[in-house]
Amino acid sequence: MTTRRAPSRIIPRAFPGIKPDEIEELIANSQVHSYAPGAVLCRENEVEDRFYMILEGDVEVAKTINNSESRLLKTLGPGDFFGEMALIHNAPRAATVTAKSALMTLELDKAAFDRVLHKSTSVALAMVSEISNRLRQNDQMAVDDLRMRASELAEAYQKLAEQDLARREFLTNVAHELRTPLMVASGYLQMLQKGIMQGDQLKAGIETITRNVQQIVALVNDILFLQEMDLVLPD
């Protein structure tokens, strides 16, 4: 079983150079809470008023990408803190934070957070440094996402171009396959109209026309089937 660390031993990790009286001020304005693994402390896009410092355990920070994909941004442990940006900017949570293991946190509501921030220079400086780091990380993540989206769009465009080329080739082949039996059937029909064919020639001509018409019907059925499949199946 893990021994619980006293807040006074963990706080200096988060706020280097913090003075003893500032530590006492921070502890006096905070509360200690425990969470089971899997508990959600912050939800992305929700408005909340809590600042968290991890005393024991780990959390996972995840963000939704493209409205569907959940991306793990980082794992935080003892001495790390989160939730400050939403309080400072009065904004919704930028990510979802979930307990990865049994968790113990030191927590401040917005009023207590503001009091400590104004009274403790060490805490204020640590906040500025952490916010600067996270903004840089967010900028880099945005750049990476844009690059990924550009790559996906280029790949999608290439697939569309290949599909368009395949359709053009298919239509060219279909036109050729239809032209031959149509021309044969048309030629025999003209001879029938002019009365040129008689007897066995007439019988053979009718059979030829029938065979070519059946070939045309089969090709048209294949085209209709492929069209139905194209409507049903995704690209």
C-alpha cells in the first residue's frame, strides 16, 4: 500500500521556491479529496471551478480531435497540477482528466485559487510558466493536427482522382463493348428492312440480331448493378 504524502512535501514540487508561510496559506485554502481509478475529474468543454494538484496517483489528460477521436495528451503524477487555465480565463475545460489509478488531490475552488494567486508570488510565477508551456504545447498540437489533416486531404484527393480515372476508363470500355453489338444488330436490321435477306440468311440474320441484343441487355444489366453497388457501398 502506498504511503500518503503530506501536502507540504508535494507542494514544493509544483511551486519551486515557495515559502513555508505560502505553503500554509495554500493548505489552509484547500481541501484533500480521494478518487477511485476511472473517476473523471474534469470534462472537456464543461465549465467548472476547481484547481487540482496531485498528491498521490496518476491521471490521464485526453482531448477530443475532429469531434470523434479521443487523443491522450499526457499523464500527470504527484506534484503536477491542472485546471488553472479554465479558472484564470473563465473558460470551459480544454481537456478531460481521468484518474488512472487511486488518486489523492489537493483542490481549491475559484475564490480560494484567486486568494492564493494574489498572495503567493511563487504560485503566481509557477502558473505563468505552466500556462506558457501549455500554450506552446497547444500550438504545436494544432500545427501537427493541421499537417495530419492536410495529409488526409491529399490522400483523399488522390483516391478521388484515381476513382475518376477508373470511371472514365470504365465508360470508355462500356462504350466500345456496346458499340460493336449495336452496329451488328443495326446492320442486320437495315438488311431486313430492305428485304435483302431471305430463307436461311434471314433465319441466321434474326439469330445474329437476337444474340447481339442479348449481349447489349447483359452489358446494361451489369452497368445498372455496378451503379447500385456504388450507391450502397462507401468509397
